[in-house]
Amino acid sequence: MAAIDPGSLTIASALEGLAKKDFTSVELTQACIASMEAARPLNAMITETPEKALEMAKAADERRSKGGEVGLLDGVPLAIKDLFATQGVLTTAASHILDGFKPEYESTATANLWKQGAVMLGKLNLDEFAMGSSNETSYYGPVVNPWRAKDGTKLVPGGSSGGSAAAVAAGFALGATGTDTGGSIRQPASLCGITGIKPTYGRVSRWGIVAFASSLDQAGPMTRTVRDSALMLRAMAGFDPKDSTSVDRPVPDYVANLDGGVKGMRIGIPREYRMDGMDAEIVALWEQGKQWLRDAGAEIVDISLPHTHYALATYYIVAPAEASSNLARYDGVRYGLRVPGKDLNEMYENTRGAGFGREVQRRIMIGTYVLSAGYYDAYYTKAQKVRTLIKKDFEQAFQRVDAILTPTAPNAAFPIGMKNDDPVMMYLNDVFTVPTSLAGLPGMSVPAGLNSAGLPLGLQLIGKPFEEAQLLRVGQTLEKAANFTAKPTAWWRS
Ligand code: GLN
């Protein structure tokens, strides 16, 4: 049998190959492990779990050879963002403060994947506590984008799910889990030329996922194709009584209607997303996207989302506020790192001072400030009100349209280190993704083309609450029209 190249497979084609016995899950998993090891220069993994992977693959092969029922993802190797608690496997959130933390429990989202037979390759690098847009805030060092600049300059993969996007783009994992609080699935998907969907808030359980901003956090799949995202989302999603914000609704078969097309659908183009000084290539791609959907039979409708301009500021009040509260639990007593001090308070200070990186400390300080007695109403309450207005903008727009098309990010991948000294520049990466998160709506990024520097760019689709099936269908149409087949050269192997 010819050697398996996992980079040439999708989840769908791997499932076909497994069903036809072209290869076993053990063979496929071995090929993924070899590619994962070869891709170490990308620093996409925090923990590799090859033995566990092979054990899970062997069990998958046994299920198949018995001819019994197999799971939706039976035998398919995936990698997991290191924000999901995995039982007995180091879970770090890319933070020093969680040193040595091996959870006693498994997150519901990953447990759902294993229930469907998926195989775990290991835990992926990310921005510390998922705070970032470039995967440079990780305690474990930056992730390198598999796509390089023409002169060889190393680029960021986006963040915070940078390891997830890199692993899928580099071809060693067939899919990865991501989480998205303000864009962390969609933006790295865009910067690495892959697909990612942030489902409606409440669709995927947050139980066992390290919390960043609980009213915004949502997990979802990152894959090479829209079909793969549909397959993986179906396995991940579902009601979970352990997450009080999880929604009790049946999970549809997202693949069933994927090829239904967009004929007769109305696609909104929000005028406020056309920002001053926007990259001309991104404007052109957005125009192209409209044309593709029009050609496929959709009607393009101009819409207005008037409070878009306030979304970023709102997000950077609400998210740090929730983070400062969520991160209070890391005190050196219950988890991970402990740096001793002469008394309890000094131990707290020493532990949190050494355990949290600069960006996390900045968020804790912003969050504590906006929640403090004197400023609560001026910042936090105000931000909550604006959040409601942003949500209402979408509700109004969705009376006229079925989905919304925008660019995913204002730029392509940029050099490592370029935006590190300027947090506001970095926060601007989220300008197109954050409104969707504040409104709790599903959003996805589909790779749509390369810019003149040869780097991938994505288009974002935003849908109505719990209409992921429809959103994926529009995504499938876009994917077909864009026919994005480019891949990074495997420079990291040499
Ligand atoms: N870049 C945004 C932030 O740093 C979003 C991160 C995310 O979605 N997890 O908050």
C-alpha cells in the first residue's frame, strides 16, 4: 500500500477510505503522527499523545472489523485545543499557571467526539487563556503559520486557536477543535486558509472548557472543508445538563442538506463593515464573494448594522470583565503552579504574578477596573446596553436576509512580532468577528482566495441563531465557487 499522506485527505474522504478498507485507522493515525512530528518546527502542539492515539485507533479498527455500528468520526485523527479538559492528559490553556494540571474529567465537547470514535493526536498550542489574535501570548511560545511570506519571513497563524489552524493547514490533523470568544475560530481559519465555524452560543457545551468570557465562549470545529465542519459539528454539539447555558434542541444532520445551494436566499451586505482604509484586496475579495453567491442564485441585499462601530470597544469591556472574574480561581491553592510567600496573600501575589503572562494580566486589570464600584456603571453597564443594541441590529437585519457576508479579518497573516507592542493594533484583528460573538450568532470563515503575497484570505458568513445548517449550506456554495485548492509548501520538513 502507498504511504498515506494525511494532508491530502479530508475527514469525509478518510471516513470513505476507512469504510472501504483502503487503510486502517492505525495506519492513518501512524501517518498523522509522523506528519505531526515532522511539523514540530511550527510549534503547534503543546502535548503529543501518540500512544493514546494508537490505542484509540486500534479500538476503532476493532469496531469496524466486527462489522457493528461505527461512530460519525470513527477512526479519524483530530487534535484538541489545549483549552479543553482531557482526562489524565495535561491541560494548560497555554498558561504557566496551569503547570502540571491533569484534569480528572473530560470536557463534554471532546467526550462527544470520542463517543463518535474520533482519535486524539494531542493538545494544541493557543494564546494564553485564549486571549490573543496571533498565538504569540502562549507560555509555550508562538505558533508558526504553515504559510510563509515569499521571502521566508515567519508569520502568525492568527489566534487564539492558532495551533488548531496550523495543524489542519499543515495537514497532520484532519480536524481540530477551536474556541471562539471574539473570533478565535474564524480569524485563524482565515489566516491559515482553512474553514471554521463558531456555532450559536449554547449549541456546543462549554462544560470542561477553561473559561475566558463565559457569555461569549463557544467551541466549534476547524477543518479543511465545509463538509468536514458539518460532520464534526454534528458530533460535538448537543444539549448538556452540566452547562446551564447549553440549549436543549436536537442536533440536525448538518451534512444532509449541504448541497442544497442558495437559490432564492437573501444575503445581506452590511455597509458598516466597509471601513476606511480597508485593504483593497480584501474589498475586492468581498465583491467577488457577492458575485459568487449572486451567480449561484442568491439575492444580494444591502443592510445596515448601525452599532458595528461600538462592537470592539464593547467587547474589550465585557470580555476582560468576565475574564477577571473567571481567572480569580487560579490562586495557587487549587490548580497548577504555586510560588510560595511569607503568608497566604503573598503566595497569591507571587503565584499570579509569575503564572499569568502580560496579556492575561492586562485583561485582569482592565476587567477589575471596569467592574470596580466607581466605574461599573460608566463602563460595564454601558457596554451591556450597547451589546443589546448590537444584537438588535442583527435581529432587524435578519428579518430581511437569511445570512450575512463580510470579510473575516482586516488583514492576512502578518510577521511574528509585528503587532506585539501595540495591543490596540492587535485587538483590531477582531473588528469583523466580534459583533457576531456579542450577539451570540453563528459565524463561519471559508477560505476564498490568496492575496498578492500568496497568503490566504477568508470570507465570513453570519447566520440566524441555530441556523448552522443553512449557514453551512451557504458556506458550501462559497467553497465551491472559490475552489480554494492552494496549500502551503511543506518547508518545515526540510
Ligand atoms: N482576539 C480576541 C481576544 O483576544 C478573541 C479571542 C477569542 O476569541 N478567544 O479576546
